[in-house]
Amino acid sequence: MNQKNSLILERRAVSLSKAMQAVVEKMYGRAPLDQVNMEEITYLSDNLKVKGYMATPLGEKPEGGWPLLIWNRGGYGDRGSLDDLRATLILASTAAWGYMVLATQYRGNRGGEGREDWGDNDINDALNLIDVAKETGLADLSRIGIEGASRGGMSTYGALIRDDRFCCAIVHAGLSDLFALEEEKPQFAEWIDSQF
């Protein structure tokens, strides 16, 4: 899909090896593999090409579309980023329950443009996924949830401050105070100082 004015610049179908499929099947059964269309996407966020994933249930779309879940990954750089297996385990397992699930790698990661900007402009990379979902015509934009873990929890908190379209939010061990983290875990001090 390379239409003029399109937010979605590239879509690639995820294809897992037999060994990876066996991992998914062992954890979640066949539903994430057989009932979900799993794609890696490149989309525009603040005029930057950002990488992400999109998981959509197969079958007939319900009237109004699938409820939408924005999933925010944790970590930084490649640490915590999604690959095809992780994306399938996390996103497709939820999409199999009847949700459209979109996730960002955040700007500057996995071949995306820009530079990571923890808790600031990279929150736009998550929020702009709502417009990506709108473009597909598959999501019910009156039913939007957001979820994140660790750094993704921080992104979720930031998204909730900036946007009131979310019906619910789930945060797992979300960062909310980097100074407290630095005091509690001194091994992060040098890394936090280098980032900020």
C-alpha cells in the first residue's frame, strides 16, 4: 500500500518458521496462527517512517469494526523491541480474542527514522496508530484501549495525559519516576544520564 497521503507506507505479512509456530502453539494454541492476520508495518508518525506491527482477526468484521488496542513495548533500542515471534506471541494472541492490535517500535528503532525520545515525542508514535487504524477501516474507534509494560507503561501514562479517546488502559510495571528508578537501581544511572 503506497497510496499518496497514506499513513501506512509498507505492509509485510509475518511468516513464522515451523519452530516458531510450535512455540506459539505451545503457549496459546493455534488461534494466533490460524485466526489472525499478522503484519509488520511502516507508518508515518510526525513525518517520520516508524516501524510497528498490526494484528487483525480474520473473518467477518463486526458492525462498527474490531475494538482497537494500542500496545506499547518496553525497553529501549533493540532491547525489548518486537520481532515476528514476539509480536505474534503478544499481539496475535490478543487479536485472536477479537481485537485489532497495533504496536509501535518507536521512532529510531528497528530501521525506523528519528531518534528515541522517551516519554516525549515517541508517545506520538503510539497515538498516531489510532489514525493508522482509522485508515484501515477495520477498527471501532469508539472502543480504544491502550496497554504497556515498563517503558511502554510510561508511554501509556503519557498517552492518557495527551488524549482522551481511550476507554481503558492496562499498565504493567510502568515507569513513572526515572529519578526514583536511578536511586533504587544505581546500575541504570549511567544509562539514564546518557539518554537524558
